[in-house]
Amino acid sequence: MSKKTQRISARTSRRDSHRAVLSVSQPDNGPERARGMARGLTLLTMRRGREFRLGVKTKKGILDVINAAALFNMYAPGTMDDLLQNEDGPSLNALVDKAMHTSESNLVFIEERFVSYGPVVTRPGKILCVGLNYRRHASEVHLPIPHHPVLFSKFNSSLSGHNQSVKLPVGLAQKFDYEAELVIVMGRKAQHVSEQDALSCVAGYCVGNDLSARDLQFDRGGQWLIGKTLDDFAPLGPYLVTAEQLNPDQLKIECQVNGEVRQRSSTDDFIFSCAQVVSYISQHITLQPGDIIFTGTPEGVILGYPPDKQVWLKPGDQIACSIESLGELKFELV
């Protein structure tokens, strides 16, 4: 290692996390930065103690954006939420391009096996969810196809990440169920947008699971909020793939419990496409950058089984949800 590299490494390691975040998250005094969404990237949120920081999955490993910005003395958003809410995509793309073409940047790449994941988005302004958005799922639970998207919400306290543990509140409920879902992440304000323009407001997509307590959801007179938004009941991750890289309405989706496939379907079974969902919501609620939308779950949930075959989730179960091109979200129930 050269003396220059040693000096840079030592200088970077001496910065504490709080100062590092500020160094890349505060606007500089130069010309106004270009705004927009990141393009061509696979992003993630890394957890460092109580801090979340932005990472980019590359051929060299996971780029630590905060350390890279400090190394190259470049501005970049320090967290996923900063990236989305400030529309700082061009700054991030410039930093990634620099890191990928500079040998000195090897200091700021991490092997993914050493990464601890946070929820892909940690501070969304809104978490909106669509119920009954797959035709075969509506059929299995014996409900009619809705004429409009059925909406409910979750709270930020329900967010959790890839490879995390989710504690089941067994003192409150017993009928715990999985729901693998495609999640839309907004990258631009959407208010009264048309279906044609709706996807231009989307930053990217990720894998989520709308964990549900069916006894709280249905046995208390239709308490969808209580049944859906318990702590850590919205695992999200491991990656956010930027929107232009895929067609969200043509993706294979799967959920496994303890290695057994329980859900296997495709988003081409959507009742309402992603564009229709975003457009519909925007007519009633203004969507902001960083908001997330769970788009519904396909057939195969425990609720759809005959009553004598319903074996609900329990502590110790291992859940794995995967969506084509978006990766696999894993978590354990405790």
C-alpha cells in the first residue's frame, strides 16, 4: 500500500459516522446540482450500528457511498432516503462512475457477505398497500375482483430488512401469514398523474413481504390496520433496482417457508398494473419521492387454504421471498 493510500485510509477511518454522513449529505456551495433519479443501479441500505447508509451493488463489491464521497471529495447522498427525497440521482451516478474507473477506489468497496442490511427505504413519508391485486389470489380467498384498487397503510415501525429477525407477538395473535409482494418506490412527486405518465415517477422496485395476523385482521371486525402493521411486519429488501431496468408487470414472484414453495406466480396476474396503481393513488393522495407502495400478493397464502390445512407461521420459521431481477429477501421469525 502506498503512503498516499495509507494516509487516505487513515483519514477516512478517523471520521466518525455522523461527520461522514454530514460531509456528503449537505449541499456544497458550488453551482446548483442536477436533480433526477438514479439510473442503471442496484442499491441497498447498509446498517452500521444505529446508522443507515447508502450502498451500491457493483462488480467490485458493495460501494460504501459515504466513504467513496469522502475519498474523492465529491458530493453524494448519504442514505437511500436522501437520494430519493432530494432527487440526487445524478450525483450518485457520477460518484459510482468515478469509483468504478479509479483503482484507488478499492478502499471503499465491501464484500457483500460482510454487509448488514437495513430496510431498503427507512424513512418513507407514506407506506401504502394494495389488497386483492392478483386475480388468482382473489379467487382463492373467495372474494370478487375489485373495480378499484383496495388501499390500506402500514407505519414506518413495521419496516425491517433482509436477514433480520421478526418477532411474532404470540401474546396478541396466532394466525400469522406471509404475503410476498412487489414494492414500488417513488422517485418523483405524483399528483393527478395519468397512467401513461405514472411510471416516470417511479425510482425503482424491490421485494417486500406484507406479513399479516389474520385473527387481528378479520376476527375483530375487519381491523386491517392492526392485522397488517405490527412492528417489523414489512420486511423490505435486499435491493432497490432502478425502474428503467425492468418491466414490473412481467416478473416471476415466489415465497418459500422453510424451503417449501408456498407462492409461485407472476405479476402478469395483476388486476391493476403498476401504472394503474400509481395513477389511481395519485388522484386521491399526493405521492412524494421516497413513498413506497406494496402492490399486493399472489395466490398461495395460508388464508387461502382449506381450514383443516391452515398451518400458520410460527417462531423458528425461515421465510424467503424472491422476485425476478430484484433478488431474494430472507428473514427469520422469532
